[in-house]
Amino acid sequence: MSISVKISLVVLLFVPGLALWVNGAEKAAKREKAVVSAEAVARTRKTVKMLDDIYKTAVVLITTHYVNDENDLPAGTAAKALFAAIEKKGWHQVKLLDVSGEPYNDENVAKDAFDKDAVKQIKSGKAFVEKVVSKEGKPYLRAATAIPVVLQKCTMCHENYKKAKKGEAIGLLSYTLPIE
């Protein structure tokens, strides 16, 4: 075997292995960057719970005081507009998702793995689901909270909610917040 063939074989075998090793090292470095303290996760969890309380209280207040018939702006629509504005400003992401199996529209259906798992867990009775994830080397807390029907007025637009038992989740709020 000639020296040029030997060199070609070494290059063909070595370069892909080196590329895999470098890629693996880069992924490991990203994972290390995503490692966060328990205290940082606890602070972010507390923020999620505060936001959850604010958002749900706002929806109840809007429904109670401003939704009187089917022609009024639904509180869920107002909340989704607020969520879009919050995300556009770069604060965090929050989505209103269906758990009932009869979504008001396709935007309210879980699409990613976390949300699909959260729907299952919330349906089974869990009130809060969370997971720390890494996006582009940065840590985020994904969280989901149950939404039960709390007002009779909700059934004006959501006929299927009449079938829900007291305290049964019909939806969830899915949060994605950076962990700092």
C-alpha cells in the first residue's frame, strides 16, 4: 500500500472521529452551562407561581366584571393577547392550552413534548408540572399549571365545560421562563 493511500485512510478514519469528538465536547459544554443551582430554580418556580396567580386572577376579574354575553371579548382572548405582548417584550412565554380534549381552537393544543406530557399529568389530577431545560446553552424552567372551571360564565363560550366536575382541569397555562 502506498504512503498516499495510507495517509488518505488515516485522514478518512481520523477526521470523522475528531468531528464527532468535538461535537460531543461542544454539547457537553452547553449542558454544563445549563447546570443551575437549586436556589435559582426555586426563585424561578416562585416567579411562575406569582405570574400564575396574577394571570388567573385577571381572567376571573375580567370575566366577572366585563363578560356579560357571547358578544363580549372573552377573558381567554384578552389573556392570550397579554401573553403575546409579554413574550414580544422578551419577558417570558406563556400559553393557554386545552386539557378537556375539545379545544376552542387549534392554537390551544399542546404541540411539544413538555406540553403533551403536562396535559397528561394535569388531566390525571396534578396541579403543577415542571422541568428544567436548556435552550441554546441557557437554562429555562418549563412549568404548567392546571386551570379548572371556576365561573359559570365560562360555559357561555365553552359548552363542553358544563360536563366538567368541580375542580377538574379543563386547561393549563404553560410557562417558559429563563432561570437566572
